[in-house]
Amino acid sequence: MGSELILTPFMACPFLIRMYKLSFVFSKKGYMKYIGHLDLMRLFMRAMRRAELPLKMSEGFSPRPKISFKRALKLGVESDCEEGSIVLRIPVSIEDFIIKLQKQLPEGIEIKHVERNFS
């Protein structure tokens, strides 16, 4: 009873505190230029969920995937170089990320480039 070792979840699973961040560049063309910023966020969240990517969720009362875009594009404007980032629970290869996500995205949105920013 004197010296018992108690493991917390972080000690038992050290990978829980790691963050696997992927930054990606995508294009928004055709009819997708008429989709607003909030709808675009929702579109990516649903596509990533359908692609079964291991999304890191925010903590709190209503958890959401940790996804962000650098800037909001005006409605009706096409772009070849929109930037976003997503945080994953476990690492995923760049090729798998592109293939799985692109299958779930509608025509007019294309993933151009992905890079890792693991901490």
C-alpha cells in the first residue's frame, strides 16, 4: 500500500498528447465558387468524416474537428491557392490523406498540395 504506481491516461498512452497537423492547399472552382465560407467549412468537415480520417476533436460541450482556413474567400470568386489545416489523432500518410479526401469532395474542389507539421 506504500508505493503504488498510478498510471494516468497520458502516462499509459503518450501519443495522446501529440498533435499531427497537416496543412493543405486546395482549389475552389466552377459552381463551388458560390459556396460561402461557413458552408465550405461544413463541407470539409463532412468530407473528412466520410473519408474516415482520424480527426482530432476540440474539447468541451460540443466537440468539433480542429480544422481552420487561412482566409475567407469572397462569394463568387474562384481560387487556385486556398490554404487550410487539420489536426489528426494519429499520423496518416500524405498520399492516403489526398486519395481518401479527394474521393469525398465535390467537383470543383481539388486538393493540390499537403505537407506535415507534426509537433
